[in-house]
Amino acid sequence: MRVIFVLFFLIWSQQIFAQAILQKGYIIFTNGKKQECLIQNNNWVKMPNSISYKLSEENQLITKDINLIQEFEIYNTSWKCFVAEVEIPQTGKPNKIEKKMLKCLLLGEASLYTALVNEEKQFFFKTKESKIVQLVYREVTKNDKIFAYEYYKQQLLNSFKCPDIINFKVISYSASSLLRAFKKYNDYKKSEYLNYTKFKPKNTINTSLFGGRSLFSINDKNIDSSSKDVLALDANNIFTIGVDFEYAFSFDRGKWALYSELQYGYYKCEGSLLERTGASPSNPGGYGLQIIPFSCDFSVLRIPVGLRYYSFINSNHKIFCNVALSYGMLLSDNKNISFDSAGKKEYIRNSQIESNLGFHLGIGYNYRSKYGVEIRYICGNKIKIRNFGRNCTCLQLLFRYKF
């Protein structure tokens, strides 16, 4: 149990196994050299200051400043960026020409790009008849009031010239709204286009089957207390099976997920109760101890709801850890604890297995997002002996398969 807590803490707090995903792509440097490589995809929120890559899985990671890179693309993702000269419209002045690193949103007869400048997202466009031009939007303060200068609407109207197809008045200065307008225009012109935002990671639902074995034991050594009897119990889990439903979030490279499970387990237990006895003919002046062997078998349906975190070793291997609240619902009709007395099965008074709300912690390994193994610590069901409850703790070894 202590080992699980230590590993759990290390993965969560220090992420010692964590690495970003390496994906196939290419880089064109400012000297014109093109390099096919494995690029470290950090799923950047804004334009990166540097790019890290490997020539192969076995090579060392190389990091280059973004100023040394002319263009890069990570295949089958939303990341295609390049340096270009752009026109920036000026009021009452000739257009200004600047070099910027742009990220492609949509490429077609009319193309849309974006860049993050001084924490402010800007958009740029290009048609067959024009160079890359900034779509101008500014907020102006006048008399303590904020006014929006939406010149980009006029720019698009002048370039697209299809007011019957696109309502330019309702286009907002956002990626989603501008993309809708550019898709409509390319469809109107019957032009093929590539929408890079379709590669953006999405929230996903995953389903896994798992099975394994569980062990738990209780060893109550408090024999000095006269308020309760002493219990020693060893339990063998015949089997545990279940289904896992996971909702994985797209942010932070899909590392975080909510999950719930339906887990069925059957247990067969044997133990001994060290019972205090009163005065007897053989011991008229004192108290004694009596050992009562007992057995019980029961079935439990556990329903946890929790949070799971993945740390990537590389694209094929990852470590995960999870924590959840779990309700253990007793399914057995016979939940009482019995013992043999002269060959006759009898029940220990006020003693039974109880359903209870608990929690679990787990750490595991996942291969190719398909196969996995997990060690899990569970604190859940309660065993009641002579009206005194003992919490059961359980250690599980689970094997997983994701559909």
C-alpha cells in the first residue's frame, strides 16, 4: 500500500515519466533545408518560441529557435506554420509589410491564417488576386466607451463579392465565425480546400473491459481492549470483471479523463474471531479467550466515479494513475457470517458484510492505448463483527483491453 501511494504521488506531482508526443512531420529551415523528422507536439496554446525534434526514435532530442525555422508541419494535426510577408492596412498611409509566423486554418482559393501577437489573436487571409493581408479589427475607447472598428467585414466584402451567399454583417472576429465564411466562399467557387482545424483534438469516449484478482485481509491486533473482539481474516477473490467508461478531454494532449466503472467481484473468506468469554467452571474467577473459526462468501458490485491522468513515455507507452469515490453494493442474498459448531453451520450474532461508500487509488501501464495493467488499492466494504465495524481494504491486479 505504501508503495502505491509513493508512486501515485511521484506521477502526479513531478510527472517523472512524462514526455510530449513525437509525431511525424517536417521542418524547413531559413537556409532552405527541409528535414523530415519526429516533432515534439506540445499542442501549443500560442506560437512556440522553439521546436524540438528527433531524426529518429533512437536519436537525441534537438531544439531549434523558432527564428531559425521557415516552415514546419506535424502531419495529421492542426499544426502547419510558415513565415510570410504580410500586408497590414494603415489608415491614410500605404500598407505596411511585416514578416510573421502564421498558422494555417484553411487553405483554398481563399485561405485563412492566424497569429498570436502580444497576447492578441490576429487573422490574415489570401485570395488568388491578393497577397496575405491582415484582417483588421480594433477596439477603440472614446468618452469612456469602447467601440469596435470592424474593417475586416469590408475587406471580406470587397474580396469575396458574394453578398447573396455570405452575410458579412454577422461575421465575428473569431476563428469559428471566419472559418464558416471561408468555407462558404470556397464552396461557392467550387474550390477544394483543406481545413486544418478538423485535425484539432476532440473529447473522446473510450470503453475498456478488465478482469483480474483481488486480495484483502484484516488483522485486528487490539487484544488489550475489552470493548471488542479480535478479528483476523484472509480473503481470496475468485475473480473480478468489469467495464470501464472513460471521457478523455482534448486539452493538455489528452492527459486528463473522467471515468466510471461497473466492477463485479466474488469473494470467499476464511477467518477467526478471538472472542472474550466470562467466568466458566474451569475458570470461575476470570475471563478467557475463545477462538471461533468462521467463513463467508459474497458478491460485490463496485461503481466508482473518478479522475484519471496519463503521463506519456512515448507514443506507444504511457503510465496512468487514477483516484475515485467508489460505492460497493453487496449483491449476495446471504450476507451473514457463519461458523461451524460441531459440524453444524451457525451464524455469528450481529455479524455481516455491509455495503459502503469508499475510495480507490490506482497506478498502471498502457501499451498502444489498447492493452493495460493496473494495481489498485480499494477501501470500501465493511465487515461487522459483534456490532463493531471493520473497514475492508483491498488490493487488485487488473488487466485491461480497450475497444
